[in-house]
Amino acid sequence: MNLNYINLMTNILKVGFLLSIIMISIVIAQTSALINQPLMASAITFDLTLTLPIAYWLFIRKTKISKLTTAVLIIFGIVLTSFILPENNRQLLDYLKYFALPVIELGLLAYTGFIIYKSRKTYKSLIQNRPDFLEVFRETLVAEFPSAILAKAVSFEIAGFYYAFVGWKSRRGEHLFSYHRKNGTAVLLIVLAFIVAVETFVLNTLIAKWNVIIAWFLTAFSTYFLFQIFAHGKAILLRPIEISENKLFIRCGLLGDAEIELTNIESINHIKPPIAPKDGEIKLSPAGEFTACNLKIILRNDAVLNGLYGKKKNFNTIFLAVDEAEILKAEIEEQLVKYFAEKINLENRKYDK
């Protein structure tokens, strides 16, 4: 029998077993069994928060799936149990919420800290050649974390704290290009932060009269958003666009970055707004739609943009806002002329031989 077929059927059975635990628990929770047999509520809680994650861990322990996903399943089980059980049947669930969740959170933080500590040598070696904290830190964690998606999310969050509170000295150089001085980015971000702060205060005052918990949740979310605005503003200052080692490093605060080989650039042209990106085209400016782009770079082959939380997006054309657009364009074109001139000379030498 085909080995791939056996593996497929095995995986189907595993998924079916996990889904059966969920479905049976939901069905029982909707019946009168909870009233006649109060211990059924504890059994459902046990199955969804312990049996389900343990079975899942046993199924994935010899696969490439990150073991950290087990923690996500535990949280899922607790949330699902909260929805399907009546409030007077959640005694065991309440104990788990108060004791299990903090343990999981502390465990994840400790694990993350251990990975960061273990990867410090890799980070130090990389930062010497490329002095951009977010790019190097993300590359370091992706190499060490069992889950690339989680590594990118963690690196994004930590980079936010770094740019907000640690990084202060901006880099200067002839191959570094800013993108915030001539388009009013600072004013736009300050205005946005002011609007968010005012709306948060007003909404919090109104919603608090109806539901205090939701009001505090809104306040926490808005505070986090204000923090991200501040971190993004600092990152704009500390993460310039750069030409180095025959590469163009496109950066835009915390919104995204991309690494492009100069030889992959087909053309670079000045443009005037408005811009309507099509499929395969992206616009990257420090204040989104509120800042106009003035450069259009077309590539020979697709490149990858690392966006918010490291989310990847392929593109073949990118629109940028650059303060010294003329100088950047001239320098890229000069580098390309030198490269192709050297390539032609090398081919001529081979031909002469």
C-alpha cells in the first residue's frame, strides 16, 4: 500500500479524533445531562482543557509542527468551555483560569527569554554587518524558534519596545536616505496620536457608564495603539533606506522592510500622486495614504516585503516616499552602470582568451 496514502489516512484519523472530543463535549453541554449529572461539567472541562491538548501533543511530538501550538490549544479549550458551559457549572474551569493561564503565560515568556538568551551570539555576529535591529533580530529568532510565524510576531513586538525606549541614535551617511522630513510625517503622526487619545477619553467616559470591563479593554487597546504610533515614529528616524553591498534595503519604520538586489531593479522613476497600486504593486510610505510617494521601482523578479508582525507579501513594483529621491535614483543608476560595465568587461576578457 502507498506510504503517502497511509500517512494521509493516519492524519485524517488523528484530526477526526480531536474533532470528536470537541463535538461530543459541545453536544453533551447542550443536553440535560449537566443538570442530572453535575460531574459532567467537570468531565467536559477536563476533556477540552487537558485531554484535547495532550492528545494533540502526542500526535505532533514527532512532526515538524511547533510544540508551542499545544499552548494555543489549551487556551482554545478554556475559551470554548467558557462558551458552552452554564455559569453555575464552571467551578473547575474557574480554577484553571486563575492558575493554568498564568502558568502558560509565564512559561511562554520564560521560553521566549531562553531562546533570546541562547541566540545572543548569532545576533551579535549579524548586527556587526547590518546595523538594523529589527532585521537582525527577526533573522536571529527565525533561526532559533520552532515556529517562524511566532518568531516574526515576537521580534516585531520586541522591536517596538526597542525603538520606543532603547534606540535613540540615528545613523548618518551618504548611502542612507530618510523618508520623513519633506512629507509632514511627524505632524501627521502627532495629529493621529492626539485624535486617538481624545477619542479614547470620550469613549471610555461614555462606555464606563454601561460596562466598565469593556471601557478598560478599549483603554488598553488604545494605549497599545498609541505606543505603536510612538514606536513607529522613532523607528522612522532609526531605520533609513540604505544602499549597501550591491543591495537596496527599503525600510519604513515598523510598517515594513524589503531587501532588493540592485541588479534586480529594472527601472526607477519619479512619480506624482495620486497612485493606485495594481496586483503585484505595493505602496510603502510612513503615514500610509496620508503621505505621497515620489519614486516607483520596478523589479525584474519578485521581492518580499516583511510587513507588520513579519507578514510577507510578494511584489514586483514598489512606490516609495523618499526625501532625497533624486540622489537615491542617481546612486542606484550609477551602481547599475558600474555593475553592467564590469560584467561586459569580464565577458570580453573571456572572449579574448
